[in-house]
Amino acid sequence: MQTQTMNIIQTDTLPVMEAFYTLQGEGFYQGQAAYFIRLGGCDVGCHWCDVKDSWDIDKHPRQAVREIVDTAASQPGRIAVITGGEPLLHDLTLLTKYLHKAGFRTHIETSGSSPISGSLDWITLSPKKFKAPLTEVTQRAHELKVVIYNKSDFAWAEKYAAQTNKHCKLYLQPEWSRAAEMTPLIVDYIKENPQWQLSLQIHKYINVP
């Protein structure tokens, strides 16, 4: 069963590109065990995206929400990270409901370009220049994670930091292919602007998904 309201696809099945149990590699929960649910479909299209295979929603098999959660619950960790693609293209009401019933904290990693749905315990906003985040997502974010690709991205990061709530944690993360060049600049920037913290993709350093 599937209906569509505006840009949000409401359904009791979801297109799953992949799902896996690993360590959270970025941000506030870095290093903690987490079950990732990567949904297909994206309308943002970052040129440096490392999961471009997720963009086409029709490439990925649809799974029943209950099946997704049952598989997640077979692992001992109880953080579930909903990611993509752009996961907010989908109605996450059922998925987050069943994840909570199974004892999970529900986290999401999003560009914020679509409205929030479902019950989310932790919202990681990673805004993209290709499609601006909605104000409602910016104001509700628990952490703002800005990928630094060029020097100009620091000013852009400050633009969105100014729109977040006072409790939002602020992270700067080097784009992986330019980490050698950007990381020293980020370190210097944080030393001058200590409200920010450094986020590294440690899963890539330790070679886990």
C-alpha cells in the first residue's frame, strides 16, 4: 500500500539499499555500536557523495517495515541510524514506531531538505548547498555536521549554525577525498572558534562499514 502526499512517500514498505551493524563513525555518537538502515532515493545529488548508488529509489528492493526492524533487533546494539540517500523523502512514522517498540533509540542523518516524519531521538543535520534544509529541520537538529570541501564552506557552516537551537552540537568534518588539505584548516578554525568540534569519518580509518 502506497500513497503520496506532496514529496513524502507514505508506505508500510521502504526501499532498503543496505542495512548493517557497525560503529557510528561520525559526530556525537562516534564509536558507539549502531545498526544502520540506508534507504534508497535522494533529491539532493552531492557531487562528492560516496553512496551515489542510493540515489535511484527504484534500484532498491522494498522491504516490510516489520522485517527491517526484526532484522535490526537481532543485533545487541540499540541505536538505529536511518540514513540514505535522503531518508526524509519517506514517511518514517511506522519505522520509528516499531524501532522504539524494539527498544531502539532512533537517529537520522539528513540533509534536511524534506519535512520531518516519525519519532526521532537524535537528528543529525548535514546541510547541502545543492538543496537548502528546511527551517523546521534546522531548528530541531541535535547536531549540525557540515562537510568542509572548500575554504568557503566555513562561512556557509556559520550561516546554518546561527539558525540552530542553543543546544545543537556543532561539527566540522573534512570531505574524505580532501581530508589531507582540509583537516589542518578545520583544526585551526576550531581553535579560533571553539564552539565547533571536529568530526572524522573514523569508520573509514578503521575499515568498517
